[in-house]
Amino acid sequence: MTVDRRDAEGLATPPGYTHVAVANGATLVFTAGAVPIDADGELVGDGDIEAQTELVLAHLLRQLEAGGAGPDDVVKSTVYVADDHDAMIRVWEVVQRSPIASAPSNLLGVALLGYSG
């Protein structure tokens, strides 16, 4: 699969990602469960949102590899943060340093997620 990333004319330049990703090819890989939980099911980085984000991204990369894909194949990401606006900014900074940074992305603040901590 190839992914062609581009911006749409007439829109503001996005901060670190592209507006559009066009995927060409026959294989789609869907992921779930990229959470800050270790192999034993224990929370990692309690109170350290940057460490949790780095672990979540590492899990995502392993999931992609298991599906025969890599970070350049990511068409879109959605990042959920259960905290405040400051936490969202800190998470976004970690995501923007990651290998998936160029994919179109949504950053959403939510009341809570499936795991506490």
C-alpha cells in the first residue's frame, strides 16, 4: 500500500500533519488496545502522561508490525486524552515526535477512557 499525503488548498497549514491521506492498495490494518498497560496488564506511568503516550505509540507500532504495516502506512490517527487541555497539548507534543506524526490526526479530549490512571 502507498499513502499519498497532501494539504487542501485554501485551508490553514496544519500543525505537524497533513489534511488528507490517500491510500492506494489492497490491505487495510485496523488496530485496537494501544493503551498504557504492560504485558502483565499493569498500568505504566501513573501520573506521567508523556510516558503513557510513548508506551501507547510503541504498542501501536508493534500492532502495525503484526499486521504487516509500518508508520508510513498510517492513513489517519485519532488521539483520545482523558484529562485537561494542558494534558492534551503534552500528549500532542509526544505524538508529533513519533513516526506517525505526518498522518492526518484528530486530538480529542474525553471525560474518561476504559482504564483508570
